[in-house]
Amino acid sequence: MRKLIEFQILDQNAEKQNFDLSILMNNAGTNVANHIIDNYNNTKIVTIVCGNGNNGGDGYVVANILIEKGFQVNVLNSGLPKSSAANRALSNLQCDIIPLDDLGKFKDSSDILLDCLLGSGIKGEIRSPLDEYISLMNGFSLIISVDVPSGFGTKHSIIPDKTLTFHDFKTNMNSKNSGEIILLDINFPAEIDSMTGPGELLLYPVWNTSNRKGENGKVAIVGGGPFSGAPSLAALGSYRSGSDLVHVFVPENSYEAVSKFIPELIVHKLNGEQINPHNIEDLFNYDFDSVVIGPGMGKDSKSFEAVQILIDNYDNVVIDADAINLYNFSSKNIVLTPHKGEIERLEIRPTEDAMNQFALDNNITLVLKGETDFITNGEYFKYNKTGHPRMAVGGTGDVLAGFVGTLLAKGLSGYEAGRLACYSLGLAGEKSYDEIGSGFLPTDLAVSLSKVLKKS
């Protein structure tokens, strides 16, 4: 089951890979038409309401097939298609188009209303006149929605008797708001489903102009002791990806270096030279949206105990670098970000099956960093191929960990955060190389990341 935004992501990624969306449209329309043919007599009058998106294109395909099978079909639309695939479907339509303003004339004579008005890409509430059309459509005797009921999730939504949905079930769809839900396989390419792309950028939250300081994310970075640069870079990654406030908690031997890194950091000095269960207590005096633990921390057993305490007390946690180990993950929103050398501490091999199973068993998201990144929550997985070889430079992973921390603080799930972070940081690496050259540094990467996210 997936959120509606995931299907918008898939469409964008398919277009990026030059996949012809007309193929999916024909598959979808054919499946819907076959369902109607198999379940209703061709003496039925079918009225199809098409919007200007790809859902409307599905409706045009359905119309042609039903006409060929002897059904009486009325096709109404709300305007010209916006996509080339839907335009092609309209150009092949074997009947006349009726203005949607005439919808009321077909209410009593129609046996089936096929709802292809709005798909999964709507934003905000339904405005006039579409809200009025939806109210009128709800008065038909038998309503079948295609993929999702038009207006789904808004105040003005079609309440169908049946929804024929594609590729996967949608979050929050149920019998009350969608009628009988039937999943149809439209042969969406597995290689596109399993690869990140520009669609992932849709996951980055829209800036809310009414938010005050702290409401765009308060992140704690916990690390340092043996190494001071790593927590500094993680904090920079968090700030450059959109956090409002970043607090850095480091042992006293790292305090001076980290506090001088950039003036924006709020740096806390922890007693001693290692992270341990006692010196992290100051964290609990603050209300953090997420915690990143591990950069530069070292592998002292007391530090691992501190990690478990943070897991027990925070819902959104990124476990990176030295902190990567086996814990009681407690079904929290947790992301582990190992590279191939660190994943051995989880007692698994870096294979797709093993990583999927580990994520599923522990209810976490696993992000394996490398030339090709692998992101899984156990139920779904994706590969990411963006990036540049220079990103093997030390500190890149710290920037990524801080970035993931920001995304968790902004409300993303671990799987959403991992995919978006890998894809966009890879783009930032490519951008850094193009603008700076072979010697770009993690500090440059963080600046490029901010520019990449500006375009999302």
C-alpha cells in the first residue's frame, strides 16, 4: 500500500527514463474496459467523465474498447488533455466529445458512470466548477472510479460503488470512501519502480510561509570525541538541507573544533572524551524532532549503550558511521546509513534479499551507501545511481546523515528520507563536479545540495 504521491513519483521517473506513458495508459484502459465487459451486459449505457490529466486518457481508451464491443458510450470532458499520452488517446477517440456542462442530461439515462475526472495528482481542495460536477456525478446510480475516486482526500470527492485501482493499493482508500476496491495490474516496469529519479524530489516538503523558527525542524547531532570533523559536517548537512535549528552534542575534546566550524551551530560540551549514557542527559532538556547519532563517535561499548538510550527516547533517529550496530530498534522511525564495510556489524551480507529481510525484521530503513545506493524498508526498495566518484571523499556520508536527520524532522518516513537524500545528494555531487571540479569537498557538496533542493 502506497501514498498517492508515490504514483506521481513513478510517473515522473518513468518520463525521465523515456518510458512511453501511452503504454501504461493503454494497459490501464484495456483492464478497465475488460472489467466492464466481463461484469456488465453491452446493453448498458456507459457515461465516461474525463479530466485533462492521464486519468482522462485512460477514459478515452476505455471508450473505444467499449464502443467496439457494442456498448452505448457517452464521453464528456473538462478540457483538453495536458499530457502528450492523453492527447494521443483523445485523437484516437471514436465518438464525439460532449461538454461537461451537459452532464446532468445523462443522469437518468446512464447505467454506469465511469469516473476519470481527477487522478492522484490533485493539490489542495477542489474548486468550482469541479466541485459542482462531482456533486452531480455522485447522483448517478452506479459509479465506477478509475484508479482513485475524483477528489479523493478532499471535501468534495466522488463516493463510488467500485474503484478499479492500478499497480498498488493506495493509503487511506477503504470501502467507505472508495467502494469495492479492485487492483488491476497494468504491467508497470519493475526497473522503473525500483530506481530513484526526479520524482523523489516531490517528497521534499513545501515551505510554509507561516512557520516560525524551529517549526521546519530541530535536529540534534551526537558524535565526536575521537573525530571532530564528522559531527560538524553532519550538522552542516542538516542546516543546508533545511533545518531551522541544529544542536551538536560532542565530548569536551571535540568542543573547540566543532564550535569554531560555523557560527550557526549550537554546540554543547559533554563531559569526558567519549559519548556515554551519562553525558547525553542534556539532550532530554530539548524537544528535538530528530537525532543523528554516530559521526566521529568511535566504537566504545559505553557509546553503544548511549545509542540504545537515544533509540528508546526518540522516535526519529539516524544511526550512522561508528554507531552502526545491532540494537533493540523498538519500531521507531529509524534509518541506518552504513557503507559496505560497516554493514558487517549488522551481521548481514550486502545483498538485496538480506538487506530487505533485515529491514523488515527490525522495522527500520536501511540505506547502503556506495557507487549504487540501496534503500529499503523491507516492504519496498530502490536503487540510486546519481553521484560522482569524488563523493568517496571522507565526510560525504556525514553530510548525508545530517540531511536524513532533517528530512525525518520535517515529517518524512525513513524510506522517503533515504530515497530523497540519496538521489538529491547524488545530484549535488554531480553539480559540485561541474562547477568546482575534481577537488570538491563535503562543504561544497552541502552548498550544492541546497541548490538542488531549491529546484524541488
